Amino acid sequence: MATSILLVEDDQPIREMIRFAFAEPDFIVHEAQDAHGALEQMKHAPDVILMDWMLPGISGIEILKLLRYKSPHNTPPVIMLTARDSEDDKVKGLQSGADDYLTKPFSMRELKARIEAILRRSQKSRHEDNLKFRDLNIDLKAHQAAIDNHPLKLGPTEFKLLQLFVSNIDRAYSRAQLLDMIWGDDGDVLERTVDAHIRRLRKALAEHGYDRYLKTVWSVGYRFSDQD
């Protein structure tokens, strides 16, 4: 099956260059020039999104945040394409939910390689009913989690947090991002509420020695990882 790419870019020469580079049976490219077009093209369920940062109206970063908010677990991987090449910009892009960051100008060979790599990482499953990390299994249909077949005692919020973390191993989330993704537009929820639910999740994981994988990332937030 052909790989579906959503290209969100307002620069016509760049769109044409990418369209030409991927004009082969293995790829289908859908294009948008702004936020409205990007959201409309999501109906094609793309496998990967190529997102420019500087777009008319709403920026690529804001579109990315909106997509992650609307569907935190099923948004396809996103590669930012931008001329903004400072370290701060790269950090901001990745912390906003981008899976990769490619600065302009770039070669089509490198872009193809990055798309192939990011799709390999995401093959584990946009549509699986189960998530797995070591001996931790999450049954999304039954809304249950277990470690080595021992059920975890989780509330609904802790389950959502665990699902998000295990769906995105090694990815750091800020408290603000977790608020957006788990609580949505509930303005009464404060950032310290996130910490309280993280503590509850850690307590449940600690009964099986898995609390060590839920790591605090200083000055950022939290991530789930077996890396030091």
C-alpha cells in the first residue's frame, strides 16, 4: 500500500519539488497551504505529515498542537520543515509534538530517509488494541493494564497518562502538554494536578518495580523510558 503524505507548506516551489520527488507508486502526496487546508486534508488519514512552521494565519506549531489535542494517541508522525534552525527553535518544535525536525534547505534524499525511519518507528501501531512495554501490557478495549499479568490499580486519568506515555516511549511531555492532552479545555485544572496524578501512577507502577521507567525530565516534565 502506498504511503500517504500530508504536505503543509505555503511555498509553491517547495511543494512542487516535494511533489515531484515523491511522484512514484509508493507515495501519495496530499497538499495544504494553511491550517484550514491541513485540517481538511486529514480526512485522507495520512501516514506522515510534513509541516512548515511559518504559515499564513495559524503557524505550523499551532496546527501541530491542535492535532495532538484533538487526537493525542492517533496523530500520525510529524516532521517539521522550516528555515528556523536555532537550537531553541528545534527544542520548541520537538516539545510541541513534532517527531522530527528538518531545516531548510534540505535534500530530497535526506527527507525520504527521515520519512522511512519515522515510519519504521511508528509501525508498532496506530490501530493496535494493545500496547506493550517490557512486561507491561495495556488493553485499550478493556481499559485495563497489567504487569506480568498482575492488574494495575489505576484510575481513569492515570490510565490515560500511562497510555499516552507508552504510546510515545522516550518522548518528554511538559505539564502544559499533559494538561491539554488529558484534560482538554478544563480551565479549572492546574499544573500541580498533573503532578498529583503522576504520583498516583508512580505508586501503582512501584508495586511492580516499574516506577523507575516514569522519569522526571527537569525543566521539562515527564517521560516514560528505559534509557538513563
